[in-house]
Amino acid sequence: MMTTNGKILIVEDELSIRKLIAFNLQRSNFDVIEAGEGKLAIKLVEEHNPLLVIIDLMLPDMDGFEICTTIREKNPQLPIIIVSARGQDMDKIMGLELGADDYIVKPFNPLELVARIRTVLRRTTFLSKQDKETKLEVGPYSLDLITQRVYKSGKLLKLTPREFQIMKFFFEKINIPITRDEFLDEVWGLNYFGDPKTVDVHIRRLREKIEDDPSNPLYLKTIWGFGYCFEEGEKLG
């Protein structure tokens, strides 16, 4: 029996769109689970532990943002892609701030969706166990490369897969300013088609999770007119 690339949950109430997405995913050797409403989607996530979830925002029983929040609270490492006809910047920003890894506006090319899925999965798959280092440490932060978890002073931080990849990239370039384009190439992939402002949204959300005072960050600094830099912080003594 052929091994599949993994199981993906499609949360979409329009049957024709859901079947179109499912058809293209199955052609790409993914297993597919389908849900036409939010409550069923949340139940299926718990029962099937999918590799990734695709969520439409306008569903009959729940708002897609609510579903995204619920899934993210229980499964902080589960990749989420929002697919919606709501293409305004505020909707995109809201989706990304709630933990979505990508946001695609309808109508879309199904092949583009598959490409985006592969990019997200490539960036969120467990890192190779052949890596010599399994942990990276900076200041109070400890990043576990095997479990893809980040701890601050021993306490687990609830980061999304994308936020973990951003932290890893920062840790690889401590005290070195990084441009938005470098983030897009390294974390989102060279074939990323979306809005570059997604970098700012994700880093703002990450800063709120890791800094004691996000408005006056000690570690994750903004380099105005350039990008961002993760500094080691003040030395004591």
C-alpha cells in the first residue's frame, strides 16, 4: 500500500469547493477529512489528529475565527490555513493574529493552495534528528529542536509552528538584524505568494507571547526601516 503524505482536514460548508479542494489534495497523495460546520471540525481534530487544517471563515454554526482560536488553544502546534472570500486586510490580520499560518483569498487556484500547504508543512515538520544540537538557548529562552517547543525560564510558551520557525531563525542569527524579505525566504519559503505584511503580524504576536513588556521589549527588537533583531538582552553583574 502506498504511503500518503498525511491527513488534512477541510472545513468548508460549500460542497463544490470542499470537493474541489479534496480532489486536488488526494491527487497530491494526501488523505482528506471533511467537515461542513465548525463543531464537527473541532471534534474531527480531536479524533483524527490531522497534519493540517484548512478553514473557511463563513460557516453555518460558528465563525471561522472562533474555530481557529479553539483549535489553536488545544493544539498549538497544528498548522492552520484560512481560505476565505473575505479578503480585506483586517480579516487577514485577524486570522494571522489568531494563529493561522497562512491566509488565502477566494477565488484561488487549487494548485496554489496545494503549493501553500506544502510550504507550511515543510516549515512545520519536525526537524531532522540528525542535527547535532537538539536545543538552542538564549537568555531565559530554550528552544527544543526535536519537539519544536520553546520555554522561557522553564515554562512552556504556546507558540504556533510558524512562530517556532521565526524563533529558530532568530536564534540562528542572534544580534544580527534580519530583513522582512529574509524572513519570507527562510520561514515562508521562496515560493510564498502572500502579503509581506504577514511578517510584521507574526512578529508582533510572537513578541506579545515571549516578552514581559511587549511595548518595551528586552530581546525582540524592531530595527526601524530595516527589520527585526533578537538580542541577547542585558547582562547582569
